[in-house]
Amino acid sequence: MKVQINTDKNVEGSERLDAYFSSEIQRVLSRFDDKVTRIEVHFGDENSAKFGLHDKRCLIEARPANMQPIAVTEYAETIEKAFNGALDKIKKTLSTAFEKQKVY
């Protein structure tokens, strides 16, 4: 499973941050390694330099093999909280999608 981290111009990315987010994705979604080809994470700040509650956005897009891409979005006051919320959502969404595949 390949992991790609993207930030918009309002969010400062770093190698250390990329390494942390990538390792968390690998750890939490490891059971989907053989089913998901790529995970893309997009961070953004909706208000730019202005203050705002829940203005940090994390969108996680999973590319399962032989399926349509699955995306979830979470908003929070920090990118870390947005990331953790989105990671929980994508884990649940992938579990549901693969469980439905088994039924049919």
C-alpha cells in the first residue's frame, strides 16, 4: 500500500510530519494491505491565516483494488485531530465496504 501526503499552500508540511502520518496509516490500516493499492491524504486550512474553529481539513482517499476510490473528510481545530478523525472514518468505511463484498 503506497501512502501519499499532500498539503495545500496554507499548511506547512515537513518530512517528519509525513513520516508520522504515513506510519500511522500503515499501522491502523495494515489489515487492508493486500486490498488497498494507495492511500492519499490531503491537508488543508479552509480559512488560511484567519482564525476559525474546525477550519483544518483532512481528506483521506483510499484506492481499493478493483473498486471505486473511497474518500472521507474530517474538520477540526488542528491537522492532527482532523487526521485522527479521518483515519477512524476511513477504517470504518473500508471495513464496511469489504464486508459487503463478502456477502455477495
